[in-house]
Amino acid sequence: MHDTSLYLLILVVISALAFDFINGFHDTANAIATCISTRALSIRNAILMAAGLNFVGALISTHVAKTIGTGIVEPWAITQVVIVSALFGAIFWDLLTWHFGIPSSSSHAIIGGLIGAVGAGKGFDALKWGWGGGIYKTLLAIIISPLLGTFVAFLLMVGIFWIFRKNHPSPLNRKFKKLQILSAAFMAFSHGSNDAQKSMGVITMAIASYMGLAATGHPSILPSVVSSSAARGIPPLWVIIACALAMAAGTALGGWRIIKTVGTDFVKLQPVHGFCAETSSAAVILTASAMGIPISTTHVITSAILGVGLSQGRRKVNWQVGIRIVWAWVLTIPASAAAGYVAYDILSPVLGK
């Protein structure tokens, strides 16, 4: 029994790091699509910068990880099979949307996977639906974060146009090409501060479940400092570093399909537009990270790009691409929940409940 529970914990850790890795190359576009499309940075340099700053950003905070680890599911309903099934559901949706070049939310995919897997194994009453809980925060963020991203980017873009209204566009864009490198770095850092923490929270949840089993009489090989921090929803240091490295490695592989959709197909961007979109997005994301809210960095940067596009008029936005993106947003939680539900039905007879 002890060996089985330990093997399942190892499977959870591997699956969570795989999800983080996929999240890295799936969401690379969040940080660098705009600076690549405006040629502020080469693809190689942009990806290397994003990988490094995703890693640094993942190390600065654990508030979002705590929300995922303790705020979504009732502790009694958490088993390793539930967590593995949730990860499989999220990975399925991430790979499907990446294949079609659609920027969807990895954050909402893992939450959807948890909803489906828990529903299949323990019933939907085991989820924390209440006011102030993780699901409530996530659903609220789905509505508010795109609106904030659009609004803040629109206002910043209009403000810059007014301040530099007497400047010719060409020298203005040359100035902002340099500033855009800083804004892209800011965005990459903020992405790491929020997205890498989802996997940290999942692994912490799995460790707490394993330690709960150990408390019933099964021996544990994990040191007490690990178990005590996991029980409080705080990721151990090795979990933080492993998830940060996985995210950075995935980012280093790039994700050209989604970069093309976000950076060139949706709205045609100049350096000044990229600067506004990235700065606005990073500000919204870091605020959410500080509050422990697992928002979608994809939603925020895409809506910020919409905001800078709207500041130039409706015709500057490719609405067909926009409709595809919104449909992916709407379907992410239901689709990943369904995948998590099916994964649990398949895996539970093999791995146990």
C-alpha cells in the first residue's frame, strides 16, 4: 500500500511538471508575441528572455499556488488518482488548442480538469463553490480580467497618443521599440508569477494527500518540513524550483503557432501598441498574483491587444480570429472538465480510487 501511494505521488509530480512544460510553450505567446511581431526582438532572443524571466517570476510568490492547493477541492476528496486525472484533462486541452494555434487558458484548463476529476470520483459537492473560494475567484476573474486588460490597455494607448500627438509615428515607434523590450520582460516575469504556480499548487495538494495517508499508519519518506508546509498549502522549495524550471524549459521551446495568432493575425501591432499591451497585462497579472487569484494570462494579454486595436478603430481588429479565441475561452473549463471526468473513469480501475 505504501509503495503504491508513493508511486502515485511520483506520477502526479511527473504529470504536473509535464503540464507546466506544456504550459510554458503553449503560453509563450503571452509574453513575447507582441515584441516578435513588431521586431523589437528576434525570436531566439525573445524566447530566451521569456524563459529566464518566467523562471524568476515563478520564484517570487506562492499565493496562487495556495489557492489551487487548498481553495478548489475539499481536502477529504483529494486523491492522487483525482489529481492525475485532472492533469491529464488539462494537458489534453492544452495540446488540442496548441495544435490549432488558439490561445486558451492553461490556468482554467487545470481548474476544469480538477472539477471533472473530482466530480467523477467524489461528486461535485466536494468542490468549494462558496463565496471567496478558489472556484469563485476563478469564475469572477474570467469575467473581470479580460475587461480590465482591454480597458487599461485602451486608456494607456489613448494617453500615449495624446502625449505624443505632435510626434511623427516613425521616430515614436523607434523609441518604443526599445521600451517594448522592457515591457515584454515585465510581462514574462508576471506570467511566471501566476502560471507556474498552478502546478506548484497541484503538487502541494498531492503531497498533502500522501501525508494524510501516511498519518493513518503508512510510513513516509518525506521530511516533516515538507509535510508541514504542504498541509498549509505552501509549496516546498524543491517544488517551486522544479515547476519554475519546467515552465522555463517549455518557454524555451517557443510556441510559434500561438505567437502568430496573437502577435500578427488578431491585431497588426507597432512597437507602441506592443508596449501598451504588455505593460497593461503585466500590471493586471501581478495584481492578481499578489491577491492569490489564478487568472488567465492568456485572457489578459489577448484582451489588452484588443484594447490597443480598438483605440485605433474597430476595423483594426480581426474579429474572425477574435471569435475563435473567445470560443476557446468559453469551452476551456467545460472541455477540460469533461476530459478530466473521462480520464478518472479510465484511470481509477487501473490505479485505484
